[in-house]
Amino acid sequence: MAGGGEFSNSSNSRSVATSNILCNCGTIAVVRTVKSGPNVGLKFHGCRNWPVSP
């Protein structure tokens, strides 16, 4: 997995360790959720400075 993340599995749950995915401006990206369109509900990594980016 990119960014050095690790998976942890158990019989009841699956969790993903925090990874440091960087955006183009160099800050750590945050997880966002699509609010409209055909991909509603999907999660993606985005810049924490959006919409005000350098």
C-alpha cells in the first residue's frame, strides 16, 4: 500500500492504519466523501487546504 499503511485483520473487523498521503502542496491529505454525481458516498483523499490552495 502506498504511503506505508498497514492492514490489521480480525474475525469481526478490518481496519487500516493511518498513512501519510501527501497532496501536491505538501500537506497531509484528508479523507473526503463525494456529495453529488454518480460517485456519491465514495471516499477519496483531498487537500486539507481546498478550496484555498497555494
